[in-house]
Amino acid sequence: MMSDRKIQNTLDEIVNTLEFMKTLGVAGVDCSSDILEVVKSWDRKPATEGQTLASVQQAYQDCRRCALSKNRSAIVFGEGDPHADLVFVGEAPGEQEDLQGRPFVGPAGELLTKIISAMKLTRESVYICNIVKCRPPSNRNPLPIEIESCSPILKRQIDLIRPKVICALGGFAARTLLSTDNSITMLRGRFHRYQGIRLMPTYHPAHLLRHPEKKRDVWEDIKKIMAELGATP
Ligand code: SF4
């Protein structure tokens, strides 16, 4: 029997494929908005009653579900508006984040804050979190077992916030959320689906610090998010 997660991933893949075919103008397959809405609604579930982001954070305040708990200074749960229309999801906390217990507060975080300001938003009006909540040693990529262990927290965060748009920051976050091996270069620039929510992958701010020439691409992705949210650049 398929697990709920596999069913959700399969539904997201169906929607992603239909939407991609729609952008290509494929004929012979019904990619109409009505059909897409029907498919998207198949696995829509309400957030668990009585739970809030604060209660979920409380429940995981001493989480030991994976080995990343051993060396962390703090769990970096996430922060921002619990009813945000836009959620940014990065990869994992770095050194500064681990020390302060807050997401995106190092140099890459400063750049993310500038991007949010350019959207005429504030950090307080969006929600910012990561795939895993504890810092991997030496900032290595999280292991599959660590992602699997931490995924219930992120899933619950998204279930409770139910944003209009998720922005996946970097290839790692995008590949994890979309259950794909495709590169960020292939994924960015168009909307996908995660748990039925529109998801735009773009380059991670840390990547932009090393490759400032990619800022133009990120701004193009951000403008699409703004249009989806009904805002103008
Ligand atoms: S990374 Fe996630 S699952 Fe692992 S210990 Fe930290 S909070 Fe728990």
C-alpha cells in the first residue's frame, strides 16, 4: 500500500507534468485549468485542528529524531507570519543560524532580506524556514535519513501556514520538495507543486554571493512570485 507521502508526491508529479505540458502547448491531453484543479484537490487535507506553529515548535523543542541533534546549539524552527502568503524554504541552518536559533541571519540571510525588501515585503510578513532544522556538521548537505526524520516538521509547518506560494531556495531544497534529481537550472523559472501549493525554485542566496551574475535570473523568478501574489515589481 502506498504511504500518504508517496500518494502526495505522485499527485504533485502529475500536476507538475500537466502544467509543464500546458506551457509547451501540448495537444491531445486535457491540461485545462478545470482538470488541474480537480487533480490538485485529490489529496487536499485541512491542517490538524488545535495545532499552531507555536505548539508544533514546542512539541519538537528537544527533538532527537536524527543525529544532527548531537552537535547543534539550537533548533532553527523558522520564523515569520504564521498566516503568510509566501514561504521561503532553504536547505539547513549554517553557523550563525545555529548560534542564534534563527533562519537566514548570516551573509546569505542579509541578501535574502534585501530580496524580500525588493518585493516590498518584510521578513515579518513572510515565513522563512529550512528543510532540516539543525545544522549539519561543517555545513555539509543533510543526509537522506536526516531529511526523512525532519520532514514531518516542515510538512506540518506548510499544512498550518497554507501559503499561496513556496519559494524553494537552491537546488537542494527544490529537489527535496519536488522529489526530483533535476538541477536547479532546469527547475527554476516556472511554477511546480508541493502539497498542492505553487512552488517556485530559484537560486540560493549563498549561491548568488558567489555568482552575482545570477541575480537577474532570481529577480525574474521573484517577479513571477509577485505576480502570483498579485503584487507589482
Ligand atoms: S534535524 Fe530535524 S529531525 Fe533531526 S534532530 Fe533536528 S529537528 Fe529533529
